Amino acid sequence: MTVKYTEDHEWLKIEGDSATVGITVHAQDALGDVVFVDLPAVGSVLAQKETAGVVESVKAAADVYMPVSGEVTEVNDALRDAPSLANSDPLGAGWFFKIKLSDPAQLDALMDETSYTKFSA
């Protein structure tokens, strides 16, 4: 399993031609306590950088962008019921949605963990 990161502070766990997407620890730290998430509809086909959802906290609201082009295959309904999962486990149970990649070559432009750590420092 490969993990990539975007400049918009999303992470992707890539498995074959699919990926799980969420927000990074850095993003949830900046937002504070997450109180609401708006997730994309299953079956939505979105282009890279297109708004896929919204995350709202007590301090701010932020768009969640599609890290790569693809089709939404699953959303994390548990996150709708317990948005604080984005804070308590952003890289695990706090995932946002899963996608089927339509252009895997787009992954090449994303950051690995070392690059993202330097970027977000």
C-alpha cells in the first residue's frame, strides 16, 4: 500500500486502482474540533482538484478536494455520525471516501510522506 499527500492536505492510501482519501493530521490540527462533514455522493465522477466535500470545525470550514480524478465508490458514513473521527483518527477511522482512479499517472505529481512533512512544517 502506498500513501501520497496533496498540497491541500489530503492523503490517499492507494491499493491497486483504488484509493482511500482523508485529511491529514496537519489539516485537522489547523481546523480544530471537526463538527460536520459533507461527503460526495457515491457514483460521483470528479476531476482532480474539484471540490469533493466540506469539513467544518468550531473555527473554520474548508473544502476537501479530489486529490486525483476518479469515481467515488464509497463514503464513510460513520464520519457523518461522528465527525470527531477526523480529529481522533484522521489517518484511520476518520477517512472520508474511496475512489476508483481514472488516471493513475496523476499520482506521480503527489508527495510522499517525507516531502509532505517538509512541505507542512
